[in-house]
Amino acid sequence: MSGYWIVRSGAVKDQQALERYAELWGPIGDRYGAEIIAGKAAIETREGAHYPRQLVIRFPSFQDAISCYDDPDYQKAMEYVKLAADRELSIIEGQ
């Protein structure tokens, strides 16, 4: 079964940090077969808190999703995303 990252993020606080994170994320995501499948278009919040930036990222397996997050290179990249915006990330298993 596939694995998914569900990422909900507040407004960008540091654009340069976000750009650096994106540079680092690309090769890491490729290594684990990550594919952004939703979140590059409109968002309409119907219940709960609104997050202006939301993504759904699919991985070939749940274990790939976990391994990507735990990867030492990703942990280093997270230093930049923490500066860029406040966010929440869940890893779930699905079809």
C-alpha cells in the first residue's frame, strides 16, 4: 500500500529558507519515489483551522514515506522548513 504525507502549513515567514528547503527536498523526494499529488492549486477549508499551504505527497509504500522523513538528509532539510513556516505533517497508509 502507498504511503502519504499530509502537510498543512501556515503562511511563509522566510522565503529564502523555503527556497533552500525546496532545493534540498527535490533529490531526497526522488530517492524515495515521492510525488506531489495535491496542493499546488486552490484550497477551500470547510471545517477546522485554515492552512494556506497544504500538500498531499504519495510514496510507493508506507515504509518509504517513513524512511524519507527519517532520512538524515531530510532531517537536515527540516532545519530550513522550520524557519520557513509553521506546519503539521502526518504520515498515513492508503491505496
